[in-house]
Amino acid sequence: MGKNILLVLLIVLMINIKPVFAADKVAGPSASLDAVESTENMDSFVDRFVKIKVITEVLTKYNSPLLGEVDGFMEACEKNDIDCYLLPSITGLESSFGRFTYPSSHNPFGWGGGYIMFSSWSEGFDKVGYGLKKNYIGRGATTIEQIGPIYAESPTWAQRVRHFHSEFEKVEAENNTYFRRLALEI
């Protein structure tokens, strides 16, 4: 329920926020930079909002118990500078988006065979995000296809994670069109 209120609030804010452009201000030495900064801030806000909405939509589709943890996914991805759909895509394969995990493990990633215990979902997202960044991406495995043979024994792991990742990207493309048009109207 709280997440729905947050989404409604964000939509209301997007509708009521008007970007500040340099032309609206008294010209000064940095006036031309104000418009660029305002546009970049709006673009960043829209990008983050769309990613949150996309993850929420896909987790809802799969009746995921991780639905209330979208902020945790986002924080772990942003903190570790990794693709925001990588972690949820891995959970799609490894645990049907958190539906099938070792009891109380908070480990929807199959990390450590699925038996590594985390104290919360957020801790699991954080530790796995950090592990992916340091031990995979940091060592040159920058795509799902390169991560796959290191992460799992299954030769089809990457292909199946890619399936979920593509689903997130498809939903993002649909949402991006709508929200970018909405942002331009504001």
C-alpha cells in the first residue's frame, strides 16, 4: 500500500513540477548552465522513476514477495554502479523472483548455492550487488553472457537470466515513451 502511495505522489510531483529554465531567470554568468542542470536533473529523476516503475510492474506480474523491496534493488544497483535490472533478473531465474528461497535466507540469488544467509532482503541485494561488481564486472565480465559461466554451472544460466532482463527492458521501453512525453508536457 505504501509503495502505491509513493508512486501516486511521484506522478503528482511529475505533473506539478515545472523545470526551471534560464530564460525564466534574470540573466547572469551561470544562467545558461541552469537550464542544462535542470534538464539533467529532470532526466535523472524520470530515469530513476521509470526503473522503479518497471521493476514494480515485473515483480507484480510474477507475484513476487520482493515487491516491497524495489527501493532495495535500486539502492544496491546505484551504490555498486551496476545495471538496475541485473539483480532482479537473477532472482527471476534463481528463485522465481524470491518465491522459492531457503527459509529465512533472504537470498533470492542462489548466492553460495542459495544457503548463504542474509539478515534482510536489502542486505542480500547489497552483498550480491557488491560481489557482482567486485568479482565479476570488476574483473571484466561485463555482460550477462560473460557472468554466466562464472556464476553458475548451468550452460543455459545466462540465456535464462537474459530472458528476464529483456522483459525488464521491454517494459522500460513502453514506460519510457509515456513518461518522457509526460515530462515534455510539463
